[in-house]
Amino acid sequence: MAKINFTVARVEAHRCAEGKSQSFLWDSKTPGLGLRATAGGAKAFIFQGKVHGSTVRITIGDVRVKTIAEAQARARALQSLIDNGKDPREEAANRKVEHQASQLAKRRQEVTVGEAWEHYLEHLRTKISPKTKKPRSERYIVDHINLSSPGGGIAKRGGKEKVRGPLAPLMPQKLSEITATNMADWLELEIARGPTNAAHAFGLFKAFIRWCDTHETYAGAVSHDAYASPKVKGILPRSVAKDDCLQREQLAVWFAAVREIANPVISAYLQGLLITGARREELAALRWEDVDFRWRSLTMNDKVEGTGGRTIPLTPFLMDLLLGLKQLNETPPNKRQAARFADRGEQWAPSQWVFASKTASDGKIAEPRHAHNRALASTGLPHLSLHGLRRSFGTLSEWVEVPVGVVAQIQGHKPSAIAEKHYRRRPLDLLRMWHDKIEAWMLDQAGIKFTVT
């Protein structure tokens, strides 16, 4: 191949030969340096050489960016690598990997907890739980947000100033700064504000650190010692199992208070939690298509691994409550309400949710705890959580001598014994017989006169 001495004029004058896709000129001063012109008019300096018998061609740069001198210097450097038995392409790839590793290490050192936490929240929102094989609940996500909230501003409910979450002080810190000493100092501060909340926040933060270790961007940024050190574990509050549960003699007071709640949806929902022993999220997510009034059944979105949902009996008293909600849901709006819909460009339609809410973003009941707590405030009853109502169902059912397996199946607990796993398949009518007895006993203890029609 003919070689010429590269000059600015010769480089400028070089064109792709007609009928070809590309044409080359080769520099006589610098071995391997070439000038390539394409049919499209592009021109670039290239280098061509042989490595272990194989031809290597590398683009050095566009002639508008690289000068002849720069191209020659680069070509000599590439030829030097080849003379030493190295492939320039492999060297470039290695440098790229080293650069990326260096940038990643720098990112790990500089990234804040808050930045990684937002990435973690997105992971929780979009990926299924490895434990339940289902998406995380909205309440679970909101719990993470609240615990990391900086506070400030006025809450929509109650009009009080928002309190910062226990994880908020950690958010501005760098991940690389989270150490056992750092965590111990933070825990001591938060335990003084509230030991239960601090322990809960620590558990969620520990899961976050473990997730960081599985992510290439954050892996190794936080030491395992940050949460596993004896220094941290030594001051961590002992986890005390909750045992809030209604007693038999408290049923009359509880039912009376809950039935006085002005909002019929919340009132029915709370009674439904006690009567079915369901989890708060699965009952709140009940749709009208999940309710079968003819065959008296409810289909719950079960969280137990490997199930697509469970069907439980719809007891007579609860069915009466739901029929009332159905009638309320299907009642068209009055003229004033219809005008509001028209002003917003909306068209009224019955809600798909059994426990519908006009204020919730997704249309279903979101936070009934406040109404429940207010209803019980003047009753003298001890604090009772919504999960305590589920616990109450399981406990109070023993008064009716219901088989433990029946209660577990109604509540959606995973079978715990070999016989339950492999040999018990109770039909709905058998569950209904026992479930009706549980409800009737509760109503009797509460002094509620209800006649099955």
C-alpha cells in the first residue's frame, strides 16, 4: 500500500473513491497511521497493526478533532504496545474497567444514606417480596417513608405538626460513615424518644443495609459490624411481643363504641376485622366482586406463600353490614353532589371497593386507626391495635371450642402441622358452620340481638 507524508492539505483533499464505501491513505512517517474517508464524507485517523498474526484496526479520532501530530503520537503509542506483545484493544478495555471501578468506589464513598434509601424505596415499590412472592403493601412502603421523614409541616389529619421519623438523622450522612459507633449513638438518642419505635426503625434499617450489600453500587459501603456489633446489640431494646386482645367481658363495650362511629364504612370495617380475624390490608382491599352474597363467602387476597387467595365464610351479621354498605355505595349522588362531579369533569360510578373512601388516593379505606382510637378513648378499654382485633378472633374462638385448624384456615395462617398440610381440606360449608358459631357467640356476649333472616 502506497504511503505519503501527511500534511494538512493532503488530509483535507483526501476523498473516498467513487464506487467504494471507504478509501485509505497511509502516513510514511508513522507506521500504522492511516486516514480513512467514507462514502458519506466522514474522515478519521486510524491505526492498523498486527498482534500475534491478527490484524488490529483502531479509530484514533475525527480529523476535525485530532491534529496530525496528535494522531501520529497516538499511533506510535499503539505500535509500542504491539511491540511489547499487548493488544491495544484489551489494554483499552482494562483501562475502562479500572476507571469504572474507580468511579464506583468513589460513588460508594460519597453517596448519602438518603440517596440510597430513595433507591431502596423504589426497589420495594417495584419488586415482589422474596418471602411472600407478592408486591409489598402500600402500608409497608408508607411505614418506611414515615420513619425516614424529616418532619415539619402540618398533618392533614388532626392539624398537628408532623414529627420527624427516627431514621431522619441518618439520611444526610454518607453510607461510608455508618459504623457501629455511629449506630450506637443514633440508637441511644432514639431510644430516649421511644424505644419501640427505635427498635422498629433499626430493624428496617438493618434490612436496608443488607439490600445495599446486594447492590453493585452500594456493596461494601457499610460494614456488617454496623448492625451486628455487640456494641449495638447491647443497647437495642428487647422486642416485646404484643398481646393486646379483647377479653370476653369487653366485647359489649367494644361493639357499643365501634357501632357508634358515624362513618358506616369504618364501623363495618372494624367489626369485620374482629368477626373474620383478617389482616387489616387484605380486608381493606376487598372488592365487591370478592363478595358472594348468594353462597355467603368472601375471597381474600391471601399473603400466604403459594396461594392465590383464600375463600372464607360470610357470616350472617357481617353480611347484613356489607349489604348496608352495598346499598350506600350504589345510591346515586343528589343534585348538588352530581353538580360537583360535573364541575370536575367526572362521572359518578359505584366504587369497586367494599370499604370505599372518598378521600383516599386509591379509593379504599386507608387509616381507620384514628377513628378506632377515638371510639375507645372514653370506654376505659386498654389500647387495642387493629392487629389486636385479629388476635382477638383467634383467642376468643376458643370459647366456642373451634378446632385450631379451622381458625387458622379462616385467618389465612400457613399450616403448621403435617396433618394440616397434607390431610385437611375443609370445605366452605364446614368452615361456615364453625364461623357462624363464633360470630353468634360474640354477638351474644356483646348483647346484640340479631336474627338471621
